[in-house]
Amino acid sequence: MNRTLPLFPLKLVAFPYQSLNLHVFEPRYKELISDCIENNSTFAIPSYVRNKVEYGTEMEINEVTKKYSDGKYDIKTRGKRVVKVLDMENPFQNKKYAIGAIEEIPNKSNGDLILKEEIYEAVQEMYDLVEVDNRTLSMDFQIFDIAHQIGLSQDSEYQLIQIVEERQRQRFVLDHLKVLLPKLRDVQRAKELIQMNGHFRKYNPPQEF
């Protein structure tokens, strides 16, 4: 389904179903947010990652935490769905901000349980290796729930947001974790060796000598 949305491009990837807090200070985006609040409408955050505006996420405003006297806003938003910007008018008519024609990208939640369990174990090991306190992963997670927590580059996050099927997203993330974890294990071993340097250690000599 094609329709139009106000556009708030940012140099980040916003994921569906995830919260994002924003401090809005530029005049054009103060106007955009003011219009969305007044009309109870959504806007899109297309990711300005590859020097263009194309894929992003439609966002809803959940809460205005603070409105400043000069029109700035602190707002809490949440992603709804992935969208693709097909065309845009910048600025739009008498507005300061852009409005774009967007296509809603479908989300196929056809995850694979075996892949999910592999990812779960890998993420838990990652948390342990990087010594993240008090963070656990629930088994009802979807890939977009953990996408900001697993060390993906911004470009990889942008690739991820374009994948329509959950099973393909699982494979994408698992491939990343299989590369990441050995590096984290090496760092952990190096830390342990550094910490042991200068301490008494038990060595086992080879039996043939």
C-alpha cells in the first residue's frame, strides 16, 4: 500500500517495534513533530546511511516528555513497520520538512525455532564475554528486538532492515555472531593472560623430560 508520510531522515537505523527517544531541535523537524502531535499522525525515519534516503521505519509518538519554550521537543517514539521511500518533495509545499510517497514493506514472521535457539545461546555467550550485567534474553524474542545489541555495523543494520522474512534475518544475524564470538573469545583470553602476568602459576612440564 502506497501513501505519504512526513520524513525525518537520521544517520541511524530505527527498527520496527523498538523504542527510540528523540530530542528534536531543528526548526523543520520541530514543525514536523508539532504537526504529527496535532494530527495524531505518524512519520518516517528513513536511514541516511548510504548517502540517500530510501529504507526506514514508520514511527508513532508515544509520549511528549518535554516541550521547550522555543518549540523543541523530547519525545518517546516506537517503530511500527519498515517502509521504502518511493518519491519525496523537499520541502513539501508550505512546510519546512519533506513528505514522501512510501511503500509499506511486508514482514513475514516465519522464524525457525532451531535457528532461534542457536541465536539465543550465541547472544547469551556474547553477554557473558562482554560482561553485560543484568541482561537476559527472553526466548520469545524477534530479530529486530536484539538488532541494536549485537555489534552490527550501521551498514549491516541497514541491510537487515531490508530483509522481509524473519528466517532470513535469523540467518543473517547468526552469520554475524559466528564471526563476532571467536573475536570476543580471543579478547577474553588476552584479558586473562594480562591479568595473570606476574602471578604465581602452576606449569605442567612435558612428561618426556
